[in-house]
Amino acid sequence: MAKRKNFKKVYQKGKNKKRLFFILKITGGLFLFFILFCITVFIYYAKDLPRPERFTERLSFQGTKIYDRTGQVLLYEIYGEEKRIIVPLEKVPKFLQEAIIATEDADFYNHFGIDFKGIARSILVNLRIWKPTYGGSTISQQLIRSTFLNLEKTAERKIREVILTLELERRYSKNQILEWYLNQIPFGSNAYGVEAASQTFFNKSVSDISLAEAAILAALIKAPSLFSPYGENRDRLLARKDYVLDQMVKNGFLEKATAEASKQEEIVFAKILHPIKAPHFVMHVKEYLESKYGKDFLMEKGLKVYTTLNWDLQESAEKIIEQKLKGLQDHEAHNISLVAMDPKTGQILAMTGSKNWFDDPYPENCTPGKDCLFEPYPNVAISARQPGSAFKPFVYATAFKKGYDDKYIVIDEQTNFGIFGGKPYIPRNYDGKFRGPVTLREALAQSLNVPSVKVLAYLAGLEDSIKTAKDLGITTLNEPPSFYGLPLVLGGGDVKLLDMVSAYGVFATEGLKIEPSFIFKIEDEKENIIEENKKTQKRVLENEICRLINDILSDNEARAPVFGYNSPLYFPDYQVAVKTGTTQNFKDAWTVGYTPSITVGVWVGNNNSAPMIRGLGVYLAGPIWREFIAGFLIKHPVENFQKPEMINLE
């Protein structure tokens, strides 16, 4: 019996071993199958995923910044949906890094990309509410999700997220991942990354923010739109800011007393400013950039465009225009444009294309482009308008080219110049008077109309005068000369203010023309120069002719019989050449003048060419021109024009 019992025990023991072995075999097989399944899933989902190395390419997508000539004033930024300014990790305050880690991923430096405790907690929450909201995402997961994946909450997307996160953590250091995250994460208001967010909300670089401001940025990450400081939930944002500070204390990043003190700090958010300075100038630059480089290139390559704009002069122009507006409206004048240029370099120093880009676009409920007295967006500086007598210097310069000088005499008397426009052309002077014999100096300085028509008809010639104007920089007047006829000398052809300023600049440089420019240089994101202003001067007019024009247009004695001795055109201590222009029925008022160092043109009128009340160039455009150029003169050394040799080539 004993032997039989022992046999049974041995048999049962062997049977148990077999059963255990079978269980282990099944378990091992299942485990192996699970491993193979995981590998298969990994390979399946990983084969088409973007590589993490693309972060460097992705984060290089930065907008184009347009600066003034100093590079200190940002005029405008061209960006797509993401406004981003890349900063290295060392420029991000340590307390901001810690605020974000404490709030978003307290175990960031300890896990390998996946926080299993956080996932377990989120799964329990998901089961409780019976919705696949997920959660527990690490900083690495958030980075992957915001860069490469959509926001659809599916198991497949979550698997892809985990795979890429593990690959990211395997390849890169924690600090590199954190730096990418800080430059990638959205903060709302189109600001992506901590630097863009800091400049947007606090108007300062991220390296200059306080602890409380850092807590605000960390608080925004959870729900940028909901917590926007410019929305209705600012109180909720401030409450979450306090939560962030508490989390920093909880995770050992901050002393409780410091946190409590920061909670009491008053947060001053930056005002939502106009996102553009010198708008008409900037849009002129932007149009050029888009035509040359394309919109996508400008939104991605982080270009820095250094323009020719002098911000001090631009601000001066805008302030003067604002101050002069009320007085002009008394004359039924509703718009103003000003252009300033360095005649030696052709660089545009200031440009206002209308009185105010930010004004109500159509205050009179008018039809754009047809019956609006004022429209803010059309850039009048590059729009074609009639210049009135401001065109006369080109005609006189043509006469001087042909050998006539300033002493040559013409008769100022009523004259019928024949049929033009279906009726006799009998021009009159502004005051209706005739002065008899006058020199060309007197005729030009006093802007006498009848003598000027005679200069065009008998001395200069219509075709040659148009050629002179074009040689100096006028880009319009492309119709046959007969289309303009003799009224051309009185402003009967459309020109652009920018062209007029550039052309007058040729007189200032004694015959050397240089094309107008608005860009100094363009750099890529690595500060390599990809474009540079290398325009050079070209002689288009003899210097003696220019000296004669300069001498006449700066001769206050010769000008005085019509304009008076103390007109807005006269500077007792400076030599300034200037010409005014007024079109028929007072539709346009001009003043264009210059020194050897600056050329300034001002136009006053209405967008729809409605007549002004006694809209003379000297009295409407003149005071604006005078105040602007006076501000320039007092800050620069006195420069005089060289006197012409008084020769007579008859």
C-alpha cells in the first residue's frame, strides 16, 4: 500500500510539473506574441511617420521682419498662421522653464517620454466619463502632437504619438526637447513660442519677464483662447497663474513666500497695438518682396529686411500731418501725402501715402475709388495726379539745355496759342495780371503761366521737355506728346509724387540720377546677406543747368513779387530750393523742395479730385512741407548750392 501511495504522489507531482510547464509555455508564447505584436505595430505605424530630425526644419519657419534703417524699429512682420521668434534655451529664464515643467510635466527630467502614471490616471478618468479624452501627456508628447499630428483623439493617433515620442527621446537630450517645446507651443493671439508670446503680451523680450509674468505664460498653455488676456476670462487666467505658482512650490522649484509675493504682483498686459508702422511705405516694400521672393518664402525663411526709412523723420511727418488736418478741412481738403528722400542715394526716408492709414475707410458712405473725398489705403505717393506748376522746372531745364539762360526775356501778355481740346487755348496767370517783359528767372520763380507756356512752345519744345522729365525720373507721360499739348507745363499730365521727389533730387545732385530705393539689405535667418542696395548714380543733366535751376528756385528776391518775402517757402538762414503747384479748379496742391541733402514733396487734395476752396499749393501743402523740412534742417549742417556761372549762350 505504501508503495502505491508513493507512486501516486510521484505521478501527481510529475503531472503538476507538466501543467506548470504548459502554463509557462503558453505564457511565454503569449508574451513573445505580445512582443512581436508590439514590434509589428511599431513598424507599421512608424514606417510613414516624419522623422524627429524635421524639428530643426519645422522650427526654422519664421516670418519676415521689416525694419527701419537702424534695425531698431520693427515696422512690420510677415508671417503665416504662426508668429514665432526662435530663442535658445539659455535665454529663457530658469523660472519660466520651471513654471512650465511644474504645470505641464513635473517628471519631465525623469521619464523617457511617456508618463505611465499620468496615462493610468487619465485612463481612469476616461473610463469614469466614458469618453476617450486621453490626457497625461508629457512635454515630449505635446511637442510631437503639435508638430506632426492632428488633434483627432483616436487610438491610432495615440499609438503614432507614443512611437514618435519614444524615438524623439532616444535621439535628443532633454534640454534640446525642452528648447524645441518652448519655441513651438502656441500661446494664442498668433504667438507661438515663449519669445513671441512675451513680446505680444508684455511688450518685452522673454529674458526680461518677471516670475509672475512667467506664470502667466505657463498658465496660457492649457487653453490659449480661453485664457486670453484680451478676452472675457482674464480672471480665470490670473487664477491659473496662481495655480502655476503653487505647482512650482509643490515641485520644489519655488519657496512659498516667493510664490505668495508673486501672486500679489500687478500684471500689466501690453495694449493691442497697430501691427504696422509706416504702413504705406511698408506695403510698398511688401509688394516688392512678394513679387521677388514669393509669399511662402517670406512666411517661412526668417528674413530680416532693413529698409531705408528714417523712423524719426517718418514720425515727424505723421505728427505734422495730424496737426495740420483741421486747418486743411476748412479748405475742403481731406487728404495729404508726403515723401522725403536722400537725393544723393535715392533712399526713401519717409513716406505717408494718406493722412491716416488707420482712419475709417469710408466715412462718407462713398463708393471706393469713385466719390470718396478720403480713402486711407490707396498710396497717393505712388498714384498719378496732376502736378500743376510743379512741372515747370523740367521745361525750363530743357530750355537751358538748348542754350537759353535765366536772363532771357519773354513777354507776359494775353496770348492765344491755338486750338487745344476743341477750343482756343488762352492761359491766364494765377492773379489774372500780365507783367510784360520778364526774364526766365522771374517767370519760373514767380510761377507765371503765360511765359511758361511760351517757354514750352517756343524754346524748350514739347517732346524734348517730356524726354527731360523722363530722364530725371518721371515714369508716367507715356502718351504721344500731342495728347498733353502745351498745358503740360501747367501740370496737364499725371505724375506721381514719388517720381517728382526723385526727379527734383537730380537738381539737388547737380544732374546725377539714382533710382529711388527703399531697401538697404536683406538677410536670411543665418544673417547671410541675400540682397543689398548697390544702386549707383548716372548723369542725366549737365551740372550747370542744375545749378541754374537751384539758384532760381532758392531765390527769394525773385519769388517775392508773387509769394511775398516771408512766405512758407523762405528760410532766412538756409538755402532751400522749392516749387509749388496748383491744378485747375484747385483739385491738387503741391510743394516740392530740396537742399543738397534732402528732397521733400507734399501733396494735398481729395481722393476723388473734388475741388478745394482756394487750394493753393503754397498755402495748403507749403506749411506742411516747411515744418517738415525745418525739423530736418536744424539737426543737420548748413549746406548751400553751388552758384552757376552766369553765361549767355545766345
